[in-house]
Amino acid sequence: MNFNDELENLVKANIPVVQVVTYEWQRLYGFCVGIAEDNKLELYTWSVISGLKKWNKNLKSLKMKKIL
């Protein structure tokens, strides 16, 4: 089983948060966007530098999400 399949299985199992440590963050975003679109889910990312961001399907980009 490859990484993409393992990640998709975690999503389908309703695991709410998945932490992945990688230096290949662009590749990881690609996997996550594909899985989110295939499963009609919203995608959020978080990093120490950028904070919480939500994937905008229409703009195909990450936007800052305000937390109250």
C-alpha cells in the first residue's frame, strides 16, 4: 500500500486530524487536495509560520482562516 492509499484510508475512516512531517510539502498538498476533492471534503492546513488555512476549491489556493 502506498502513501496516497494510506492517507485516503485514514480520511475515509473519519480520522479528524493527520500529522505528516515531510520536507516535500508541495507533494503532500497535492495528495491532500486530490483526496479532499475526490471525497467532497473541506481541507485545512496548519503550520507554525502560516497558521490555519482553508483550501479554496474555486481559487485553487490556500486562504487564511480567522479563528474567533
